[in-house]
Amino acid sequence: MTPEEVGQRVVALLAPAEVTPSVSGGQAHARATVDVPLASWAEAVRAARDDAELACDFFDWLSAVDELADGFAVVAHLWSTTHRHGLLLRTRVPREAPTVASVVDVYPGAGWHERETHEMFGIDFAGHPGLRPLLLPPEFEGHPLRKEFVLASRVAKPWPGAKEPGESEAGGGRRPIRPPGVPAPGEWGTTPTPAGAGGAGEGPRGGVPARPARERPARPAPGTRPTRTARPGAGPAPADATQAGPSADATEAGPLPGAPGSRGAGAARSGPPADRPSGEGPAATERADGDGGTA
């Protein structure tokens, strides 16, 4: 059946109710769309399933649309696996008392869809076995998909689209555009203004002030050494510990080992350890006698 024939078939099944058929989409995506009265909602869904020419045996999805003063539009999409055609049913629910009949007894798979629509839009489905929260915690207040619901997360922090990546923090950004559901500053709580925003109705330019620079300790002058702190248990440091170069006492005592004018030439070497015999003692004389030398 074509989408037009599907719509006319629903009109014939629901007569004398006022039913308005139309076609949504185009070409291969065309679907028969039928607007039915609120009182005929459950009857229309059952007729689409039980009629042999429609045979919509597969429940696809159910949701709602917030139409503000016109109430809510409850939409259900059905599909026929035999005839390969779809049917989009719609009904209007008043905003003051949003209640519509449940279709769980016709399509059990509609149970989760009605629970989600109930907590997101606040629409009651009469006859549903249990409209428990599906996505939100039980203590959550409000219905997030209603257009008057305030997006608190966008009020608590600036809108990320107020400035393009790479733009200067000092200013020059685009005029901030508030997403749907976000009030202007001053309408609901306090809103921090992002740096460089300052658009019409968004408050003066401002933002978070720059972080103060940390103070660093002054570096010592070149050629000087900082005063060393005494180790625990060590004696007092000499008065001229900060002076560069060898001390006067070391100069008067003579040249360093290995220096020109010292006793031995070559690199300076440290003496043997205290627990090892020296090379000039009795042990050395005994080794010379054993080798055939003179004592």
C-alpha cells in the first residue's frame, strides 16, 4: 500500500471520528501520518495492528513534542513486517492535564517508551502498570524535555561557544549565543560572563582575572657562592668560607702534592689507608732481601 492508501484506510477504520491523514517525508522515506483525536488514540493503535490490510505488527517507538501553548503532541511509529509500510500516529494532549491512554496492552514494547515520555515531558499514560523513573533519579524535580525547563548546568558555567578556539582571552570573541532553555544573566541566578563576551544583553566585558605571577627568589651575583649552612654536629664554619681560591694557610704550608716544586711528580695521590703497610717500612726491606737485593 502507498502512504496515501494507508492514511485513507485508517480514516475508514476510525469513522466517524475526525481523522486527518497526510504524508511525511518523501520518496523512499514517505510515511503515512494520521492525526487522531485524543479519545481515539488507543482505538487507532489497536486498529493499525489488527486490520489485515494495515497489519502493523511491529512497534517502533513512541515519544512527544512540546508545542508550548498548543500542548504536547504524542507520536507513535508502527511498522508492518508483512506489507513493508509504516504508519505515524499523532494525537494532541492539553498542557493543563497531559493524560493519554496507554497502549501497553496492545504493544508491550511501548512500556519503556511511555515511562521515558512520562519523566521527560510529564505526560501521564492512563492504564500503564508502573510509570517508574527510567533515566532520572527518583529525587529529580522537573521534566528536562519541556521547553520551559531551565538548563541549570548552562547557568552555572559559561556557554562554551562564546569564544572560538585560539582567540585571545582579552576580547574579540563572537557574540555569545544562548542555547534554548538558558535565561539571560539576571533572569535566573547569577551568571559569570566569559572573557571577551560583552554582547548585547550579556553584561559588560569581564571574566576571571588573570592569575598573579609567582615571586621567584633573586639569583646570586656571578662569581659568588651562597653561604653554606652548617651540618648537624659539625664545627663552626671558617670566617672566610665564602671567599674563592685557596686559603693563606695552605699557601704557606707548601705546594700541593703533584704540583711543580713538590716532592713527587705526576698526579696527586692520596696516601695508603691506615690498615695497610706503607711501601717504605720493614716489609719492603724483607721483599728486597728475598729478591737478592742488599739490605
